[in-house]
Amino acid sequence: MKIKGRNKISPEFSMSSMTDIVFLLLIFFMLTANSPNALDLLLPKAKGKSTNTQNVSVTINKNLEYFVNSERINGEYIEIELKKALEGQEKPTVILRAEESVAIKEAVNVMDIANRNSYKVILAVRPN
């Protein structure tokens, strides 16, 4: 009596499904990793060079919502949040990202806070 089955087990491995998964992961990480600014702002245009040193970022959008390092905060507590974020920094620097349609007094308010606390301020702009 013959008990051996007719179906043979193939030890071959198909890489096509594995490459599909790796390709999808690559696309996912490319989309999520290239967003230094999570907030979509239309910055004013200017000529000049950009810097790569960034300690704290303050963002003001057209709805007058304030963000410190992409974390939404109340405009009244911006000085407290900046002090917490820049505590212990040797050369504290604030990058101010104010949308083009924001009134200048809102940006000046943040600059005044930085001046009172001896922080350096860099105004972020779009390249011309």
C-alpha cells in the first residue's frame, strides 16, 4: 500500500509580495518624514539665506492661533511656554513664522517677548 502523497512541497520563496510591502513602507516613511512644518502657512517673501539652527519655533496662522514647536497654545501664555522651551539654552533662538495675512502687531508682540528675555529672533520667510 502506497501512503506517500502526490503533492510535492516546493521550498521556493516568492519575493514579489515582500517587495510590495517594502515599497509601501518606503512611500509611507517618505511622506511622513519630510514635513518639518506640520502647519501649512503662506510665509512672506524675502531675499536672504536660511539657517539650520533652530531652538524653538513660534507660529502664528491667519486665525491668530499660536503654536510653539507645532503645539497649539493660548496667546496669553506664549512667554511662559518660550521660557520653558528655551530654559538652559546657551544661545536661545526663536524662529518666528507669521503667516502673510497676520497683522504686524501679533509678530511684534512675540518679538517684544523675545527682546525682554534676551532671545534672538529669526523671522521665517519664503524664498523670493
